[in-house]
Amino acid sequence: MPDDTKPEAPAPKIAPPTGGATAASSATGPAPGAQATGAGPAATPHAPPPARPAAPRPPAAPIPDLAGKTTTAASPGGAAAKAPAKPAATARDADDTSPLLTRRAWMAVAWGAFSAASAAALAATGRFMFPNVLNEPPQQFKAGFPNEYGMGVDERWKEKFGVWIVRVPDDVVARASGFYALLVTCTHLGCTPNYLPAEAKFKCPCHGSGFRTTGINFEGPAPRPLERARIVLADDGQLLVDKARKFQFELGQWTDPEAFLKA
């Protein structure tokens, strides 16, 4: 039975093959069962890597339209190289460019309109808080002294107080000389008649009503004579006219002592 404890004899060293043997082994390939190592030129060559696909070319840039423009060849020392580069336009600049108004101007107009509307609304609210005031001439006024008037129709108080003061030598009702005050309101629809001295009458321009200097109607659609106002002498001797007191001919009120001032 063999002794397993004895050391095995070392394997004999084999000299490397010469050039001819190397060429022969290269031609025939590695021996079966031999392991390939990556060290030295004697190692088994690897398979070549697969070819990479070619990168796609970027699309060609569009050719700019240079019609009517002057171009300069680019050169290291040319004028184009020396000119400072212009900053690119920002989005705000492009936004503010408008053939009519810039965005800032539009905002100013909008704010101005809003402010005006707010002020108008505030003014209307404030006006609503105060009662309406009707600015009318006073119903009672002094018309001067009797010796300041001549015979006929005096129009000095027509525009301010709406009254004609008439001085007659013989009144149609009182049968005496003196004064009466006629209201300048047509009894048809309230227009203001005009006094026509050449015809000695009052003529309404609205519908053609005519009144004599006494105030009595005689033509047109006016249904009744003009109204008289109260006229008396004040404490200082002036004529005092009170429009709050009116007298109508058709009601027989012209006979009242305050409808006619004897003088």
C-alpha cells in the first residue's frame, strides 16, 4: 500500500517554445483545456467592439435675409470685432414696445379713469346727503320810488324778479291813475311773453297768445288774463312788490286795494 505521506516529486521545468513553436501554436489556436490569461501578447485576443451609430446632424440654420443691408466680413481686427456687443432685448422691452401706447401709459390711463369714476361716485354720494336747494328770486322786493317811473310798461325787473311794473293814467278797474305789477307768466303754458312797445301789447313767443298792457288776453290760446301781484308803498316810500300774493281778473280780485296802487 503506498505511503501517502511522502512528498511528491516536483514537476520538471519545460523550456518555453521557440519562435517556430510559438507561430505553430498561434496558428493552431490554444490547446484544449488551456485557460486564457490577459497578461502578455500570448493572451487570447478579444472580439472587436460593435460600431457606434453616427450622431444625427443638427438642422442647418436658416439663411438670414440680407437684402438691402450692408454686411462686413468678420475679421479679427475688423470693425465688427471692435464694435461693442449690444445687450439682448429683454422681455419687458419687447412688452413695452407698441405703435400707440406703452404698457406704462395704458396703466396710467386705467388708473386715471378709475380715480375719476371714484371721485364722481363720491361726489354723487355727498350730494345725496344734502337736501336740494332751489335758488329762486325772493318773492318780495322793493322797486324804487314812484317818481322814478314814467307812464307805460317798465321792464327793469322782468329778468331778475319776473315782474312788469305798469304806470297808467286810468286803470281799467280802479278808474284812477297809479301802478300795478303784472307777472311775466303766460296763462297758457307758462312761457314768458315779450313786450312789444310799437303794438302796445305782450306777445307770447311759444303759441302766439296776446295780452294788452292791462294784462287782459285778447288773442291766441291763453284762457285768461295775466295775474297781478301785490303792490304797496313801503315805510321808506318805495314801491314794495310781493309775488306771494296774486290777484286774478276772472275772479274779480283786481278790485282789491293791494292789486292797484293809486298815485
